Amino acid sequence: MARERAESSRAHRRTSKKEPKTRVVHPNVLYERVKGEENPNRHYADNKIKTTKYTLLSFLPKNLFEQFHRFANVYFVFIALLNFVPALSAFQPELSLAPVVFILSVTAIKDLWEDYRRHRSDKEINHMDCLVYCRTERGYVEKYWKEVRVGDFIRLRCNEILPADVLLLSSSDPDRLCHIETATLDGETNLKQRQVVRSFIDLDTEFDPLKYNSIIECEKPNNDLNRFRGYIIHRNGRRDGLYKENLLLRGCTIRNTEEAVGIVIYAGHETKAMLNNNGPRYKRSKLERQMNVDVFWCVVILLVMCLFSAIGHGLWIFQYGDKRPIFDVLSPEGTDLSPVVSAIYLFLTTVIVFQVLIPISLFVSIEIVKICQVYIIHQDVELYDEETDSHLQCRALNITEDLGQMQYIFSDKTGTLTENKMVFRRCTVAGVEYSHDANARRLAMYQELDSEEEECTSHGGTLPRRDSAASHHSSRMVLRSQSTKSHRRTGSRAEAKRASILSKHTAFSSPMEKDITPDPQLLDKVNECSSQLEYMRYHQQPLSQLPSELSDVLDFFVALTICNTVVVSSPNQPRQKVRMRFELKSPVKTIEDFIKRFTPSRLTSGSNSSSSSSLATSRSAPRTSCSLLPSPSAEGTLVRLQEERAPTAPESIFGPMLLTPQGPAGPPEEGELRYEAESPDEAALVYAARAYKCALVGRLPDQVTVELPHLGKLSFELLHTLGFDSTRKRMSVVVRHPLTDQLTVYTKGADSVIMDLIGPPAADDTKGKRQRKILYKTQNYLNQYAADGLRTLCIAKKVLSKEDYAVWLKSHLAAETAIQGREELLFESALRLETNLHLLGATGIEDRLQDGVPETIASLRKAGLQIWVLTGDKQETAINIAYACKLLDPEEEIITLNADSQEACAVLLEESLHYIQSKFLCSASEPSDRTFHSDFSAFHTPGTFSPTSTFLIHRLGLVIDGKTLAYALEKSLEDRFLAVARSCRSVLCCRSTPLQKSMVVKLVRNKLKVMTLAIGDGANDVSMIQVADVGVGISGQEGMQAVMASDFALPRFQYLQKLLLVHGHWCYSRLANMILYFFYKNAMVVALIFWYQFYCGFSGSAMIDQWFLIFFNLMFSAFPQLITGTLDKDVSAETLQDLPQLYMNGQNSEEYKPYMFWMNMIDAFYQSLICFFIPYFAYADSDVDLFTWGTPVTSLALLTILLHLGIETKTWTWLNWASIAFSIGLFFMVALCYHSSCPTCFSPSNPYWTMQRLLGDPVFYLICVITPIAALLPRQVASQGVYFYRACQGSLFPSPVQEGRQLDHLPPEVRRSLLSQSKGNAGGLFGIRPAHYAFPGVFQNHGAGGHVSCRRRGGTKHPPHKAAEKGGDCVPRTEQQDPRRCGPAPSEADTLPYSNPHSLAPSGPEDHLHTDPLLDPPGVSLVNRVLPCAPFNPQECVPLTESPPASSPLRPKGGENSPRSQVTEGQDFKERGDQVHPKDTSKEDFFQTTLL
Amino acid sequence: MKTQETTSRPDNTAFTQQRLPAWQPVLSAGIVIPGFLFIGLAFIGIGIGLFITSQSIQVLERDYTGTGSSSACSNCVSSNISCFCQLNFSLSALFPGPVFFYYGLSNYYQNVRKYGVSRDDEQLWGDVSKSPCSTCGPYQYSQNMTIAPCGAIANSMFNDSFTLYQLVNMTKKTVPLDGKGIAWWTDYSIKFRNPTEVYGSLAAAFNGTVKPVNWAKPVYDLDPSNPANNGFLNQDFLVWMRTAALPDFWKLYRRINAGDYVSGLPAGNYTLEIQYNYPVADFGRKSVIFTNVAWMGARNSFLGIAYLVMGFLCVVMSMVMLIVYAKFNTPGEDS
């Protein structure tokens, strides 16, 4: 949303360029003496923020206005106002207002409280202090934030939070930098560098605001955090550009900088931070949408009832004709109303009387229940993560039940599935692999430590507490923690805790990431290399004599160390930059000035890195370089180069360049240095290098200091940093090597890119051979790394001759200074530099999976959820991770879609579709597909058939890259893309942009009409999170942006399992049942009054006292259902997690189907009939008066309703008992008080002493006993009947949920053994039958995709399937080998608790089908059996697999850059064809192997 | 920097972790079948008791609407002035006492919304000086004076009166009818009040009011003989003002509990002399009822039958379930 707004505002700016669309900021100091009106900044917003919605005055009207946006409220107010029409006056007008007022005021109080909280926090923020320059004081004075104006100078100290968007004018940092932490803004934990505005860089003295007289012109406030453009106009007319590097944003924290001074550009609500802050969204859940339909039906029923009554009344009056009976009251004027007029009046009256049918309190009750549900989810200890000390946050309060209805999950990869903790795992240097076994062992140790500790805690700490609550819970917990040891883990709890504390200071620095165990072999080499170097230095030998392997090793580590943007800090003084400054002044002023003169404006950075080659400043001049020019600046170098083309003096090889390990300024202990990296893999590499004693000890904009063994500290002059970008997929630094004084380019990047840039090896000599060999070996290792799921990076270097460099530098400078298309020029410039590289080596970094990700994915799959992974990562990495987390199965075939054009993409999709159809359906025609479908669903229990999966989901994986995805998402192709994607079990979109992610989600959501959940952790997932029905943010390392956009924030991916399977299921079933109950309850009460109309001449009279009628919902029957709606558990949490397929209950909306509404309505009408007519006959022919008869009816209705709730309640806690008792007690207490309080009040009912009298009447008790039982008997009998029917059929349970419930009743040991047994064996094993179980077939699996039941059903009802079974051979082997696929619902048979074919199998001819495992191998899935090829001909299938079309959608995935052509595609297909051939199983893994 | 204390770990309580000890009702045959059986038997027991009790209650109902030539009081149907008629009946055996004497109206909708609200409780509480509330309309004012009691209910008050004679040796022996306490005690003592008497005169207290349109005499003349039964506190008036729930209703007229008739009405011939004032013939019927009551009130066999039916249903259900269970619960299942 923010993006859209930004874009639209940008577009707006573009379209109206002519009018001044900029902001001009003058310094306030100049205008302080002038009147306020003269201040040119007066039009800009001040820094006072106000996020409150209301003021004291506007609260009532504004709040009411907002509340009336809800249609129901308008309706209720309308009804209440109708009461004031005297002709109708059904109820006491004041009374009828009560519920509406109550509900409106509850909401209003809630809003008021929220607003007050906002006000409080606003006030707090507005009253924070900051230093603002004051002219009169000639210094900085403390002011409140709210007093800051645009144009003020403010002084910022270290660790201060910025009060507004400030242009940085001065910094105490010698490099005129200022570090800020933007965690609160974008959540990124690394520091960002900001640069003083160029014109003020050279200021030697302290910045004096009084001398400042420039004007700033910049863009209007916008919410783009990464964009700021403008220029500063000095008095002398000079203009300097302003960029985002100059702007400090509100809400950020100043770090590493003693003091900074800046001028406020945007304040208050115009700051970028505030503009980015959009409030929470309002989402409406699916259940609520369904509910609204039924609310509409309620309105229809209401109108029908009113109409009926009106007509009845008209007829009733009409029958008396002119002889009006004595009880027919004339109008107050004494006139006679005609039947028609009376009927019309009566219609309106009954609208009022029957208003209860539209459940006024439903909306309020739902809100309350949801808040309670949210509270309970919040409180779940199992969703609490100790490492980050965070628990689940529900940010959207009104969609909890959607969690139980998800069908598609879209997941980000990095940080969501993986921890985003990059750990250096292994590397290869110069073609030699260093496997780092010790390192692997170390990583393994973290896992063991962790699981041990976990056991300890579960045995020691948690157990007793759990014991006290419920013994079987605890034993289960232990079991689980033992059996499912999280197989990848960050480390033990204690370690993790420590890490989390540490990482509060520095990101990516957990011990696991830091403490790398070096490979001894490589360490030896490093040592050897450096000792040789030392020797050579000592003996003044040129460095080129170093053996090339050793020099490669050295260069490799040097590259790891310096080719990055890592900033070093020391922990002793947090966030204090380690300074390595050597006061060796040289007289350079003049040249510098000269340079500055001919390059007036110049950007500091490369393409996107802020810590790029720095500016030439006089302060940075002191340098250790031997050269005359100490400045590292590009211009400086250029000039220098031009000046001294002459060969460098030989003595410069060593000599003064070398730093002696020294320094009072040096860090006290290098081991304690902290590396602040922008990305985790950078940190991982630097830590890795440090393990080899090649430690980064300092980084300045213009120089990097590295400490090497034996050699001490070396300072590399940093000439350029060509930052990483996603198109180049690499970064480079240009340094002057202190040992060789060569200009060296170190490049680090994706293997696919770097390998192509490696220069061709020199001719045929040994060196060339060796290089080729290295290349070949490295490529092999790279493949191996990728297969192991490691992230690979290649390291390369290039030595530049001075001439080449000069040529390049010229063009580069031109690019940097270019006004038009600067970015493109810089990009091209970088491309020119990064060629002909010399490969040094490659690294494998492990992107560790989060805890329990494979298990979570597996169980979510079983729950019928489709999981798509959308990642920005490259294809190889994504596939590796997908395999690692079991998203892709090695047995699965993978369809890879890589297309370069729209047409190619269309062809690919078409082919894939054909392939899928031919392969799995043996027939590509649509109709057969449909027949197949109906067949399939016919003998499937309705509960297990997902309405959304009209396609079968095959054992296929789809991998698509971003480019192809862009084509596939075009209007013309999206349907085909969806058709392909939905028939695959897993979909993996690589290289997708944030926008594509959201487009995919939107496409699936809108086209397939499914419920979607998007989960991600980074800013790039925000759009996807916002588009999905439910957005989940991982509150992990990448910060808060995803969390801010999300509806739910989880500390870890694995918690998704419990959130969905348990809480989602509960929330959904609770709420669905509560809503149905609500409809039932109201209909029941209203129907009572409706029946009465037949006995009161349809006069709109009610025997229920109006007070009772109005407060029935609000008071008497409200609490129990709230308790049940909050606490009821249809199935226990353990069972829900053990049997994920129970989740399908919610996916298929089985708790709330349209027919259920009508069933409940019918039930309500029946029950009300009973509640009406039992008292009717019991009091027939008596002197009972209206309310002495009506009050028992009310009581009966209440008792029946509560008993009904009791039947619906699955688990009874003391709260349920208490609430029901309370409700009944409350009713009688209120009735007794009400009936004894005032003898003359409460007209017209005036029920004085009624209840007291009733309590003395035996008939009252007699009807109280019989009525609820009579009313609920059919329901009870029906459910018993269904139960019996199912039980007697000897097979199936009414629903999986009921099965789960039954499972809950078993003693824990039995349960456990049954579940573990069923897990160990796939499908049809013989479960232990519990001894006490009464009914046969109780434990039979319910057919939710289990093949036993499928088979059985197929066997009994579909004899043709035998043919299909015979023909099963034609189905590819991959399919056959899957024992678990059984239909559209991707559930897996191994999750079925147990099944007992013997006990079920009715003796009959088909008996052998499901009892003989030989005849019925578990490997044959239902797919085979029910294929619509009844007259099956095995030959039919063969041609389909043997005659490939010209091009195939399936291609083995080579490197990303491998050229693709139709020819290769054809070849691919042939190979695939072979592979697919049923008889040829040896090639079956072809896809996997080629793909990797 | 230990954050042990400030951890945001949720409380591990049974409530927040949803681990409250809970009872889960199980629908198993072992519970359901005996449960149904037990409920069924209990209901049958109650039902038999109720039915017997109900059968022991005697009811004597005589219609006297007068429509139809043969019925009593046919002479009075069309007359506009008050008319007397007689209703004769004979009892072959003792009608055990205490006997309650009701009048019954059928198809008479006292529960019509506008009718039911047409009263003024404040006025009936003795405040006749105030103007009656609007719900009384159109019976609020008459001749610019407040109607007391106002409203349609009061206006339509049943005004037939009955005298019961036993024919003993061809002479009429008056059966004493007790009109005390036939209304609710709370109505008589709390809800209704007469305005404060002025100089000992109730009539003066009602000064400034007029009688309801349909009434023959003002409210303070309802029972001049008995000041405790006069004005708003007249028992017949109180009974009438308690509007019936259903269109067919009885209202208690008198009790027979004095003199020779304490033990009931002895066998013999009786004559009920009716002052026929109240016109219902156009829309309904009226009757007189003599009945005695048991602990459960007047005769009503419905409850007994209902209990019996429900009881039988439950027993049958449990039997069916038992049969099904026995039939399908193959041997070995319960082992």
C-alpha cells in the first residue's frame, strides 16, 4: 500500500512538473527576529505529532459516524427509532434503545481507550528533548520535540533518537560520517553510514549555524525511505546535490558518532517515518463473510414472519367485520382502523418485536470472543521463543478463525525457512578442497547440545508443572521432544540466549557464526604463506616469487577480508569505531584543492553502497602510503597516476607501507572486535578469514586494515567499492595492495557469474593447464556444495596495470559525475572492470534451516495445505533449500520453467500441461478429467474432498524463475500457469521480486478462490503479506517491516504448525459453532413469539416480558456461549498436531456450511414449538394470566438454550459449569428482583410477584423438566442416530474430527502407541484396539486421504478399479513408488492413526482387495485405481510418454546462465521420455541429478 | 546483562495454556442406553402419577352463551338490557370440595397487544387525580372527565353475576359463594389501591372521575356492602384486570367453602341463576365451570400424558439402541 502510494505520488510529481513541487528550507536562525509570518518555513508542518483520531469535541459525532458504517448498527438504531412511533410502540421506547446504546457505547469506550493510549504516547513523544540552536542564546538549548520547526539546527549526540528528518551538516566523525541505526524504521540491524553534505565536509572548525546562509531545495515530503533528492544553494550561487546519504531519518538512532549537527528538513507528520506509518488494516474473515450471508437470510426470515403476521392480523380483524369485539381497541381518537391499515401498522410493530432475530449482540460477542482467542494465542508458551524473548503477536484481531481455513501457504525462504544465519562451512582454494571437517563437527555439536538440553528441560523443569495439570500431556511432551529432535538447531538454549544478548549489539555474530574451526591443512598453508612472505620481506625479494598456490591462498583470505562493507567496532566502547590513524602528514593541500575545484559535485558512492570509496578530505589525508598522494579518492589517484606514469620505485614493495603492529590507537584486543555487516554472508566470510588469522581490524572509507600472521597489520588503500547489486550478483573492491603495490581488484559473487568472467587461461603452457584444472575442479566442488545445500560464492581477483586502471578510472569518473543515467553508467563501468578475473577459490556457506522446518512443512502438507516458496534467491540455492526442508522430494519430478520470452513461456506452459495430463491422466481431454473427478468425489467422504482442488496434485514440483514468472503472470498466460502450478505438489518461484510475490499470491487467491497465507520476514515480503488473506511475519533477524505489515508475527517458522493446526482449528471451530449457535438461539426465542401470534390475533403481542426479551441475549444467555466460544476444544492440541489432516475440517468449512444454518433454523423452530406448546397445553383452560404463562416459557427457552449449548460443548471445564450455573442463577435472581421491585412500574407487563408465585407452582417445575429434554431429544437422537448408523455400518466415523475426539478419550499410553505405530508404518497396519472400546470401527480411519479407506471404497463400489489397478503399470514409476498419495488432498497415509482392515472387512468377494497386501500393494495409489480408463489399455499410455513434442517444458537445469535452445530442449525431452518410461527405472532420478 | 527477570515468557498456567481440567462427555453406548432408559422410566413414573392425579379432579362445565335454541339463556342473547336466566344441573354424587367456581370465556382475546396495555397502573394504585396515561386511549376521558379505571381492560370488565341454589325439596337453598381472596394477594394488597377516602367516603375520593363507558355503576359502587371489596380493590375487578394469556380462559369467580358445602357439593339438583349482561355471542362463548383442584392445580391431563409419551419414547430409543448394539457388536469386539 505504501508502495502504491509512493508510486502514485511519484507519478503525480511527474505529471505536474511545471509547478514548483519542491520544498525550500531556509535556516530559521535568520528569521528568528522577524515575525512568524515572515518565516519562509512557516507553511511546513511542525514536529508535533498527533495520531489520535478524535478530540474531546469531535469524539461523539465522529465515533458514531464511524460506527454507523457498520450496517447492523444502522439497522438497530432504525429499529429503536421505530419504537418511538406511537402507533406502533411495541416496546417502551427507552427500553428498546438500551441494547443499541449498550453496544454503541461498548465500542465507543473501546475506541476512546485506544485513542487515549495513542494520545498518551503522542504526548510522550512530543515531549522528548533535543538540542535546538537558539540565536539569542548563541548555542544549543533543550527543547521539546514538538517545538522543533523545519529549518531549525539541531545537535544530536550519540545514541540519541532523531526527532525529525534532518540534513546532516556536520559530524564529529573525522570522515564526516554519521552512523545511524534504522532498526525501528526498516528493522535492519546493521548500521548505515550517512555523509555530511558535501559543501560542509571540508569545514575544519565546528559548524556555526550563524554562518550558515544557504537555502535547501528538496522534494516534497514522501514516504520513500530510500530516496531523497535535492540541492543546497549557497549564497555564492553554488549548488550541491543532496542525496539520501545526507538525510537522517526520524526515529533512527545516532550511533558511533559523538555529535552531529543538522538542519530539519521534514518535521512531524511530514517525516518519512510518519508517512510510512499506515494504520492497521481491516480484514474480514471468510467465516464472517459467510456469516453475513446468513444474517441476510435472517432478515429474509424476519420479513417473512412479519408479513405473515401482518396478513394474519388483517384477516383476524376482517373476520369480525363491522361487529368489532369488545377487546378490539379503537385508535386513541376512537376511530376504527381498517384491516389493511392495521396490518400495515402491525407489520412495523412485528419488525420491532421480532428484531431479536437479527442478533444484535452477535457482532459484539464475536469481537469479545476473538479478543479472548487472541489473548489465549498470545499466551501460548509453545509459541514463545526464548532466544529472542518474543512470542506470537496477533496484530489483526479479527481474523483468528481464518487461521483454521488456510489452503495455500506462500513462504519466503531466507529468514523464514532458514535462519538467515550464514555459517562458513567449507571452501576451495586454487582447486583444492578444504572440507573443514572439524567445522562440520562443531556445527553438529550445536545440535546435540541443544537436544540434550531440551531433554533436560522437559524432564526437569517443565515436567512437574505439566504433570499437575494433566499427566498425559506431560508424558506426551517428553515423548515428542525426544522423538523429534530438531535436526538443525542454532545451538543450545543457553548459548542461544547469550547469542541473542550479544546480537543485540551486533547482528550476525552468534558464536556459531563466529567461532569457525579452521581446517588444519589450510591453516598450515596460510601459516606457510605468511612466513614465506615474512622471509621474503626480510630478504627484500619480490613477492611474485611466491608459489602461485600460496599466493592464491593469501589472496583468497585477503579478498574474504576486504571485499565487503563490514565495519569494525570494539565492544569496550560500544559502537566506537576502531581508529587506525597514523599521523604521517604530507603536503597535499594544494592538489586536493585543485581536485576539488575541477570536480565540483561528485557523488560519494558506487551503485548502492553507502560505504563506498570515500571523499577526499583533508582530514583523511594522513596516511601511510608511500605515494605522494595520501588521498584514496579516485580523482586523487587519477591525478597521481597521471603525474607519475613512471614505474614505481622498487623500494615501495615493502618499506613504509608496512605497518608495524603498534599503536596506542590500536584496538586493545583484536579477538574482541565486532564486525557489523550489512548482510550475514559477509559477516560469515570475515569471521572465516579471521579464523585463519587473517583478521579485519579496521575499515575506513579509504583504507582497510588487515592483520596477517607474521606480517602484522597491513593497510590496503581502498580505491573503489563497487557494491553488490542483484543484476551483477557480485561486488568488487579496488585496492592498492600494500605488499606488491599493485592495483588489485577483488571480486566476490555468485558462482554462475564469476565463472563466466574468469579470464581464459593463458595458452597451453603448464600455467594455463593448471588454471584450467583449477577451474574444472572448482566447478565440481561448487556443484557439490550446491548439492549439499550450501550457498556458494566465488572469489576472484585481477591485477590491473596502471594504464588500464587509468583508462577505466577516467570513464568511471565520468560515469560518477554524469547527470543523466548515472546509475546505468556506473553499472557499465563496473562491468568493464570485472572481466578477465583470476579465480582464487570458492566458499560454501551454510544457510541454516530454522528449527523444525522440514517437520513443519511435512505436517502442514498432511494438513492439506499447498506450500509455495517464493524467494528472491537464485534457482540453485532455492532448490537446495527446498530439498533440505523436504519441500521437494527426491522422488519427485521437477518441472523447471525458464523462458526468455512471452512466447517461449506460453509454449512451456502448454507443454507442461500436456505433459501432466498425459502422464497422470492417460488422457488429456477435459471431459474425462471431469468424469474422473465426479467419480472420485462420489466415493469419497464429503469431508475429505477439498472443493478447491479440482486438479489432482501430483508428485511433481514446479520451479520457475523470476523472468519466466513475469511472463507467466501476464493476463494471457496466468490461467495456464495456474493450471500447471496447482497440479504440482510444490511450487518454487526463484528470483522473484517483491511485486511478483504479491502478484502470485493475488493470482492464486483471486483465481482459485482459496484462502491464502503469506509468511515472510523481510521488507521484500511486505507486499505479499499484505495481499494474502492472512499475513504472517517472522520477527527474526531482518527486522520489523514484515512484522509491521503482518496480521500475525511469529518468532519462528515452526510455530506456524501449532498456530494453524491447533489455534487455527480451534478458533475456527469455536467461532463457527458460536455463530451457528447464535443464529439458533435468536431464532428460537423469536419463534416462540411468532407461535404466540396465532393465539393473540396476530396483534404483535409478546408473552415474554420486554425486558427479558431485550436482555435475553445480552445477559442471560451470553456468558456460557462466550466461555464455550473461547475455551471449547473439539479435539485436543496433541491430537490436532499428530493428525494434521484434521485441519481439512476447517479448509472445507465443515463447521459452517450453508445447510447448517438452515438445520439450525429448523432445529430452532422445532425447539421453540416444544417450548411453546408444552406450557400451552399445560396451562390450557386455566386462569393463567399473560406473564404468569410467559415467564415459564422464557425460563424454558433459557434452559433449553443452555442445555443445547451443553450438548454442543465438547469439553467441560469448571468455567463452563460456572457460566451455565451463573446464567440460570442470574435469570432467576433478576426475575425475582424484577418481580418484586415495583408494583406499578414496568408497564405494560407489570409482572409483580409473578416469579415468586411460579416458584410455588408445581406445574412450573414439571414443565421445566420435560420441555428441555423433549426439545433436545431429536437433536440427541439424530446425533446418536448418525453415530449409530456410522458405527453400525462398521466403518466410518462421521468426521475426522470425531475420530480425533475419540482418540482423545483414550488413555495416553494407548494413544501414544497407536500414533507411533501408525507413524512407523504406512497405512494399513493393525492398530491395537483399545480394550474398553464399545463400538466397532471406532478407530477406522475416516478416509481423509488414507489409502486404506480409499481402497476399500473403491473396492466395494467401483469394481472397474481392478482394471485400473492392472493397468497401473502405465503410470510412471515415480508415481507408483509413492505409497501415500491418495487423491487431491495431499494427506499422507502414514499419519492415519491406525486402521483395522480385518475388523472391518465384511466378508465378501472383494475381501482380498484390502486384506491381502500382496494383491494390493500399498505403493499403488488411488490415482491409478480410479483413472477413467476403465476399459484400460496399457498401450494407450505408452505413446504419450514416448512421442515427445518438439520442445519440452521440462529441462534439466544447468547453470543459470547455461544457454538454452530448442535443440537442447528436445534432447532434454528425449531423456525425460526415457526416464518417464515405466520400465526404465534406472533413469528415474535423472531429473534430480541433472537439476543439481 | 541478564534479562531473566524481564522475560516476556507467557505464564504457564492451566488457563492460559488451555489445559484446564475438562470433562468430555462421551457418547458411548454404555452411557447412552442406560441413560435413556433411566430417563424414560423416571418420566413414565412421573407421568402415571400426574395422570392419576389429574383424573381424580372433577370438572363440571356448562355453556350459557345462549346461542342455539336449546341452550340456556337463549332468551338473553339478543336483549340489550340486563336479563336473568337459569342454568340447571344435577350432581349424581358428591362433588368433592373445595369447589372452585370459574367463568370461562373462549375466543376472547385479552392478549391483543393494544388491549393488554390499555390500563394505567399508577391510577390503579390509587392516583386518580393524575391524567391517565396514553395507553388507556380511547378510554381515557369521558365527558372531559377522567375515566376511573381507565383503559379498555377495565371498560370491558365481565359483569355477569351468578347465584347458585341447591334444589332441596323443591325449595331453593342458596349455596354460599365466597368471593374473598379469589384475586392474587399481591394484587389486592400491593398493586392496587383505592384513593384515600375523603371524609370516610370512597365516592368522594373518586370525585372528578367518571365511570368507564360500558359500566353500569361507578367503581366505588362495585360492592357497596363491603368496603374492603369496593373500588379498585374489588376482587372481581382484580381478577379481570389480570389479563389472560390465551384466548380461551377461565377466571375464578367464587369459591364454595362455607356452610354445608365445605366438603363439596352434595348430590342433587342445582340451579344457577345468571344475570346475563356480557355480550360475547358475536365472537365467542361463555360458560361456568365448577371444579376442584389438586396439588397440581386444576384438571389437566396433558402433562401426565406428555410425561408418559416422553418416557415411552426414551425407553423405546434405548431399546432400539440396545438391539442395534447387540446385533452389530460382534463377539470379540468388547474383549
